[in-house]
Amino acid sequence: MNYSANTDRHSSKTILPLTKHGFAASQLVLGFMAHGGGWNDNPVTLSELKRAHDAVETALSVGINMFDHADIYSKGKAELLFGQVLKERPEIRDKIIIQSKCGIRAAEGPIPSRFDFSKDHIIASADGILNRLGLEKLDILLLHRPDPLIEPEEVAEAFRQLKATGKVDRFGVSNMSAGQMKLLEAYLDEPLVANQLELNLLKLDWLEAGIYMNHSEGKDYSFPDGTIEHCRLLNVQLQAYSPLARGLFSGGDRSNASAAVQETAALVARMAEEKDTTKEAIVLSFLLRHPAHIQPVIGTADPDRIRACSEAMKVNLSHGEWYQLYVTSRGRGMP
Ligand SMILES: NC(=O)c1ccc[n+]([C@@H]2O[C@H](COP(=O)([O-])OP(=O)(O)OC[C@H]3O[C@@H](n4cnc5c(N)ncnc54)[C@H](OP(=O)(O)O)[C@@H]3O)[C@@H](O)[C@H]2O)c1
């Protein structure tokens, strides 16, 4: 176990936990959920292929070298498009890190959509992912959402086989609590390298759980205690999905938003102006300022917005500014 602290990005260069697992990843990751033309059976179009090319090209041009997928995104079409991009630009393969997820199954006849961590399903899913991406090896495979019927021995065996056959390099999880991770970790040959969770300026449970420790108020959060700490201690890369809160604070539709959201959006705009940066950069800097060295997984497919997000790497929020954002967004002072 390595307990060494990562270098503070505010005093020097960030060292991501993923670096300790052998990946020289950018701190921003580009998610591909918005690609592929939607969750339908329509064939992918040339304009969608161009959109995928443009997103990848823009990401690379601003230093983003890691891409996040899942077998279910647009029913596999997001991976298919990314595979086509790689086929047309094979020279980029060695310069990027490709991650995907499995474990969510579509409905089949009377069986509803479900989570499935059985060995056979994990192995078959990895094969499907590799086929669609046109790869021999995937860099990182995440288990998408906890299956209550998980048999950790089976997952360990699936991971062992995928590693031994050279199909997957490293493994991680998504939406898992510290307790769920510990159960799995007890059976695995290798450490989990990542946990992808919804962390952003709107959904603050991941912070609320900590600040209400030993306090009589505020039991209304639903984030499992100790998850952030567990990941930090074991160098599990925390990845934040929906890091822009889908644009809520940076220009998206706020017609039904609360007063706290409206005030936070105004604060974000003010800070962006003062710091001569973009609103997206301020929203993401809230995650980047956290000492866990979180990787925001941005989901925009818009090249301008990808560029706006990349400005976050130049923003250093002070301790006080971070709290200004936090307290404004929670809509009340600290307990
Ligand atoms: N592990 C999980 O369970 C899980 C769950 C969800 C997502 N993910 C991953 O996380 C990635 C990001 O998730 P996300 O897409 O929810 O995150 P996000 O980055 O918070 O939101 C991106 C979405 O918001 C839109 N948006 C952003 N700013 C906007 C603005 N100012 N005005 C209008 N629309 C705006 C984008 O549209 P444009 O494309 O037009 O910019 C895009 O649809 C996904 O791609 C996926 O890889 C993982």
C-alpha cells in the first residue's frame, strides 16, 4: 500500500493516482456518451463520424489524452464510432488511454434491464467492447453499476482471464461505495485503479457526507461515508462524471433552477470574468481544487466547449474561493 501524498497541483505539477498505476493520463477526460446518434437502432451516419473525429481532434489539441466509454452508450454505437476514428487515425492509438465500462444489460424479453457482474457477462462484454473499438487490448475496464448479486470470486476470475489473455490492462469500478470496493478488493489480484462517480457543483453529497460528521443536522445526504477517503488512501483514481452538471452553471437552461443554483451561476460568471477565463473552467476548477486529484470526465461533444473546459487547467482557486462556490451552491452556511 502506498500512502504517499500526491504533489499539490497548486504548488507543482499534479500527479494523478492513475500515474501510480502506469498511466500518463491528462487530468481532463473526454466522455463519449453523447456520441453515436442516441440510444436507438438507427445506423451511425457520416455526420456523426465527423462529430466524433472533431471531438477527438479538439481533445488532443488541448492536451486531453484519455477517453471514457461504456458498452451501452448509444447501444454500442459510441464505441463503434470511436473505433472508426481509430481506424482512420491509427497513429493516435499509442498516445491515448481508452477506458470503457460493462455490467449494465439491456432488457431481454420478460427480463428487465439489470446489472450483471457474472464472469461470463464481463468476459463477453469485454470482447464486444474490443470488437467495436477495433482493439486487441483495452487500457481500463470499469464495472458500471454495482450488481447486488455480485460474487467477488467470479469478478476476480473474469479479471484474471481478461488480463491473462491480454485483453484488458487494468480494472476499476463506477458508482461504488468504499464498502463495495473493499469486498471486491479482497478477492482481486491487483488494485482497482479508478472509481467513477457523479461529483459536481450541484450534487454535493460527496462533500456533505464529510462535513456533517458528528453533527446533529443535515442527515439528508446519500453519499456513502468514507468512499472519497478510501480512494485517496489506496490511490484509486476518482473520476467525476457529469462534472459540468450538464451546463447548469455555465449557460445551460436554468428556467426551473433553485435560487442557490441561480446565485452559483452568477458567482461562476463573476469569477470567470475576474480570472479572465471561461465559466466551464470555473465549474471544473471546483473539482480540480479538491486534493484528491479528481479527473473530470467531460461529456460535451462541442469543440468550442471542449476548448472552454480545457481552460480549467490554468485556474487555481484559492481555499476561500473554493468555499465561496461550495457555500453558495449548498444554499446555506457551513454547519
Ligand atoms: N459512470 C456512470 O455511471 C456515468 C454516468 C453518466 C456519464 N458518464 C460519463 O461521464 C461523461 C460526462 O457526463 P455528462 O455528459 O453527464 O457530463 P457533463 O460534462 O456535465 O455534461 C455534458 C452535457 O451537457 C451539455 N452542456 C454542457 N454545457 C452546456 C451549456 N452551456 N448549454 C447547453 N448544454 C450544455 C453538453 O452538450 P454539448 O455536447 O452541446 O456541449 C452535454 O450534453 C459521459 O460522456 C460519460 O462518459 C458516466
